[in-house]
Amino acid sequence: MLSLDDVWLDLPYAWGGPAGQGLLRAEPEDFQVIEEPITLPEGEGEHLWLHIRKRNANTDWVAGRLARIAGVKPFAVSYAGMKDRHAVTTQWFSLHLPGKPDPDWPDTTEEDFEILDSARHTRKLKRGGLKFNRFRLRLREVQGDREHINERLQQLQQGGVPNYFGNQRFGRNGQNLVQALRLFSNPSSRLPRAKKSIYLSAARSAIFNRILAARLEEASWNIPKQGEACQLDAKSACFVADAIDDDIRQRIRTLEIHPTGALWGRGELLAIGEARQFESAIAESLVDYSQGLEKAGLEQMRRALRISLSDLRYQWLNATVLELEFSLFPGSYATTVLREVLDTHERTD
């Protein structure tokens, strides 16, 4: 059975380990996220889109509150992605209101969220309907040599970051992985669809993190293998590099394309040759999870092994406060970026 150590705490680093220590989320404003959607509402239609800023509020809780105010069922409210609770985040929600007028929205600022704008659209907001998420993170009480930390940030900008799934994917103390195995042993159990999806995603993410960890251990996370399935930066499209030539190597060095790893499921792996053999061996070592995912009906998919941080910006606000700004493709985690820079902790008082 995989533990949280196996899939997060003990994962290898790309650039030698944290360059210092720091405090994260001393206050919600220290962790800010702004969604950039694929499209914006056009002004008419049966779906009402709401642009919302929330503070210290769970995305699902906000969605439920919107449903109650509008007098609709929870499934009539949708959003592109879950956002951190202990943060200040700006994102879009949509409500299906066919034949209904816009609700009379009360002042919600005391409920830790506010409606910034609203407009109608012909379609609902779908999960994953994002270009990227923009992060602004403030690290306090930073300890470590400033020049060493600056050099680390430059390394990330030039060479990228391992695209691990973050620890929140696995639940408290890795409990989502425990629940995944229980689901695999009793697939007919009556679980809510949302919980089932969480457990399946945890198992899939665990296999990916182990594949990426193994590539880091052999220093091939940023070097293509024969038969590599490569992905264009910030895109989902992949192609197979049957033969590795200078053009492929150069495009990977410049972060134009990335090697990928399997998001496990049934069907044939996209990678071939050496790359396929490598991934298959890891999946076989985690057979309880890989076979469980196949039997659950998930299809093979791919995920880039690296995160590109071409737009990374940073500044020291004073001797011990560091502010970072960068954008991430949907599905990537700010925590995986931070772990390469600083060993962070959060206040518990």
C-alpha cells in the first residue's frame, strides 16, 4: 500500500532540495489565485455567469450558497475548478436559469465572498474550462541565503519544475489512497459520485507521481526516452517521438515541449519502446492501483512531467518576505513549485 511519504513527502527534488525555509499563508492574502477562463460570457443566454472573489471560503460552499440564494438545485451551479480555501481567489461560477430572471443578490461580503460582475451566456461553465491560473504568493519569515534562493528561482525559470500532483490530491495522511483500495476491492459499493472520483483521481495521481519520481531518480525527467510521448507546452496535444533527434532535444531544452507520464487507465499506452517499458514496469509494481483503475473504466491519458515557469516574477519586499508570481496550466499545483524553493510551513495557532 502506498503512503503519503511514497507519493509526496519523500519525492525526489529536481534542483537539489529547498534553498531555505518560509511561512506560507500567514493570512489568506498571502495566497492569491486568479482564474483566466477560456471564454467570457457573451451577454445573453440561459446561464448566468458570476465573477466572484472569495476569502477563506471553500469553492463548494460558495456554489451551495449561490444555489440557495438563486433557489436552484446544487447541480445547476458549476465552476471551472476547485480553489484553495485558505486563500483569496477570483473565479467564475455559472448558474442554469432557463426562463428565470437574474436573482436579487444580497451583500455577501460578510460571508467571505463577493460578486464582482455578472453576465449571461449560452453555455454553462465546464470543469477545466481555463486557460491558466495566475498565482501571487507571499512567503514570510524566510530563512536562507538570498542569493541561493534567487539562483534557485532562476533555475526553475530556465529548466522548469517537476509536475507532481500536490499533497491535497491524496487527502489527510494519504487517506484517499486507502479509500481507493477499498473501492477497488468492492467496486459495487454505493459511494457518491464525487467521492468515487476523488479516490480514483488519488490512485491515478499516485502512479503518475511514482513515474515522475523514477524519472527524476535517473535524471531523465527533462531528457526524452526513445518512444517518448511529448506534449506541447501549456497544451494537451501529444505526439510520439519514435526517434530522438537534435530537434526534439532542443525543443525540450527550451521548454517548448515536455516528456509526459501516464495517467493510468485501460487501453494502450501512447508511449512506445523504451518509454513504454519504463512506465509499464512501474505500473506493474503498483498493480493493485493500476488494475483497479483499469477495471473502473478510466482511459489512458497523459500529463507533462514538467511545469514551465516562463512568466515567473519575484521580489523581496524586505529581508524576510519574498513574493512570487507565476501562471500554471490547469491541473498543476503551486505547492509543487514552492517545494523546489523553500521548505514551507503554515501557522497552526
